[in-house]
Amino acid sequence: MSNVVYLITGANRPNGIGFLAIQNLLLDPQAQVIAAVRDPASASDLLALEKSSEGRVKVVKMDVGDLESVKASFTEVAGLPFVREHGIDVLFANAGVFTGAMVPASKMDPTDALKDFQVNTWGAIYVAQVFLPLLRLGTQKKIVYTSSALGSTTFAFDAGIGGAFASYGMSKAATNHFFKRLAGELKEDGFTVVCYHPGVVGTSLSGVKAGETLGGIVAITPEEGGRLAATHINSWGPKDNGKFFGETGEEILW
Ligand SMILES: NC(=O)c1ccc[n+]([C@@H]2O[C@H](COP(=O)([O-])OP(=O)(O)OC[C@H]3O[C@@H](n4cnc5c(N)ncnc54)[C@H](OP(=O)(O)O)[C@@H]3O)[C@@H](O)[C@H]2O)c1
């Protein structure tokens, strides 16, 4: 079996979906992971994982909301020996912020909304666009965007949460549209482009603990969120291109 090279953004927090997905992906001895984080020096758990990984984890610096930082990261990653040989198989665009939080639509603050869009929308778009040449070289040609059910216009209304989380939901909905368009553009080239809602997960971003509810949904543990993300990422293929899935594997309405 050939090796599988993953690029994961927002991978530094030990109770975050990105970091915990990496731990699950590494259970496959053929997996190699490039973990992109804003501030490698402060990512002590991830640096420890890199150190113990026998070369299977490489930590790189990347602020996804800053195009120049994404381009600098591309230059570093493209020079890694295993990437030069193989390209990148899977991009897991996972970095995100939850700035607007509970502020209702009628009081949405443009400053908060711009922060959500800078990371959740432009951040994911920059990474997908800049790294596309390396994804074209990979065998799997897979892009998974960590969206949210709150980015489903249908779900957000039907869930009865009123106007809460409006700027966050808008930033995810706009990015879902981008990735659906990219899925159409890259279909003939054998790509699988998927949007993924990881569940309500008890991470520092959600601000709830496992077992508590957010938007009426009970949060799962970060460990379960990471495990589910890794399992689903590996299960999707070209037949799933252009779809939006939840953590139980069901499709979500846009
Ligand atoms: N938790 C949930 O219930 C839930 C539900 C639906 C969707 N999601 C999505 O799942 C993804 C992961 O979230 P999480 O719950 O695991 O939260 P998390 O642990 O807070 O992870 C968010 C990650 O994004 C990184 N990040 C933020 N801004 C960045 C930037 N400009 N450049 C690079 N990295 C940046 C953070 O790094 P720093 O430490 O440097 O800030 C952190 O590693 C997010 O996209 C989130 O929207 C989460």
C-alpha cells in the first residue's frame, strides 16, 4: 500500500478536532501528516507528537487568513522530500473561528462577521487554491472542508435557534458554496470535494463541554469528534464529490 499524505489546518489545540483527527489518522502506519498551525512555538502537544512520530508528522507555520502566510507555507511544504515525491492526497481545511457566536442576526456586528469570513471563508479558500497544484499530484485528490450545520440555511432555520450564530453560519454557507463550485470544476479531474459538519463537539471553539447542549444538540467529546472526522475523511471517494455530510454520515441539506 502506498503512503497517504494529509495536510490539516488548525491542528494545534490538544482538545481540537484537527489534533485529535491526526492521532486517529496516524493509526495507519502509511499515513504522513503535515500539521499547519498559526504559532508552532506554542503548539507543545503537537510538537511532542511530531518528535515521537519518526518523521510521519511535520509541523508548519500557517495563518490561513493571511494569503502571504499560506503562500510561504506552500513553499516550505512543496520542498519536503515526501511531498516532492508524492504530492498531497488529502486537504482537511479545519481551521475556524466562532466570533459572532450567540449575537442574533438583527444585531450582527460587521467587525465580528468579517473575522468569521476572514478565517472560515477566505482562510479555507486560500489554502485550497494555493495547495491545489500539490493536490493534483496526489493519488486521492481529496478536499474536506470543516463546515458546520449552522452553514446549512435549511438546518439553521428548522433547528429553531432563531437568529443566533448568524455571522458564523453565513461564513460557513459562503464557503460551502465555494467548495460545491470547486467540486463541479474539479470533478473531471477525479477530485473528491466534501463539506463536513463534525457534530457539536466539546472543544474550546464551541464553548460547551461534552454532554451539554448547543443549539439544542448534545455535544460529543473532542476525542469522538476527532475519531469520526478521521474515519469519514478516509471513507469518502469520487462518488461523494460535491456533498455535505454530518458526523453520523448522513447528507445535510444546503
Ligand atoms: N466544535 C464544534 O462544535 C464545531 C461544530 C461545527 C463545526 N466546527 C468547526 O470545526 C473546526 C475545528 O473546530 P474545533 O471545534 O476543533 O475548535 P478549536 O479546537 O478551537 O480549533 C480551531 C482551530 O482553528 C485554528 N485557527 C483559528 N484561526 C486560525 C488562523 N487564522 N490560521 C490558522 N489556524 C487558525 C485555531 O488555532 P489557534 O489556537 O492558533 O487559534 C485552532 O487550532 C472549525 O472550523 C469549526 O468551525 C466545530
